Amino acid sequence: MPSPLGVWHMGNLVSFLAAILCGPNIGAFVCGVGAGLFDLWNPLWGSRFIIYFPGTILIRGSMGYLIGRIAYGRTDYVKYSVAAVLFGHVWKNVGYFVYDYMLYGAAAFLDLTTLSAKSVFEVILTLVILAAVRKKMGVTYLIEEHR
């Protein structure tokens, strides 16, 4: 992606899987803290994205929580998993668009269009891997629900 905007990586896939398979609280932690650590420092880019840390904690933490609330513990898990992944991408893309717009103005429109295209690939890949994990492990959710 053109500077100063973000990078493409597959961290979203892991975040979505954690929220769907483990629930909203773990989803919020994995999505918010995991992505936040990427922004603070990562082996390829150093601290280049540290300015995104506050937004990432809020945007992705709430995304993980909401994905977990939508998909976790449902008996009709396929339908709710699809809905959660679609909702999560919209939530993330709109959240980062607003954050980028506050930081960079109109350049944020480029971020929104490229992240939306990437989301199509991530939605498909997440759902395929989710189905494979569930089949291989023989479980619908990794952590039993306590209500």
C-alpha cells in the first residue's frame, strides 16, 4: 500500500478464527492486542505503524468482541460464522477509514478501496480454514461456552 497507509498481512485471518472459535472475550484480546503489537513493532517494519496503535486497540478489539458475539456458541454456526466475518470486515474497514481520514484526510479513500478488495480474499480464506479446522479437530468451538 502507498505510504503512509497500512500493509497487507494475514493477521486478520488468525484474529477472525480466534473470535469465532473461542468467543468474544478472547476474540477482543487476540484482535486488539495482537494487531496492536504489530503496530508497535514487527520484524519487517519496525515501529512504522505506531501511530495506528490507539486506533487498532479500539477498532480491532471491538471487532473481535463483536465477531465473537455474533458467531460463538451458535447451533447454526455456518450462517453465523459467515455473517460475523462479513460484519467484521465492514467494521474494520470503516473504522480504519475514519481513523485514516482523521490522520491523512482524503488519502484515506485509497485505503478504503484497497482494504475492501483484500477483504473479499480474506473472507473466503477465513471461512475455508475455519471449516477445515472444525473438521480436523472434530469440534465447532475450541472453548466450551459458559453461560
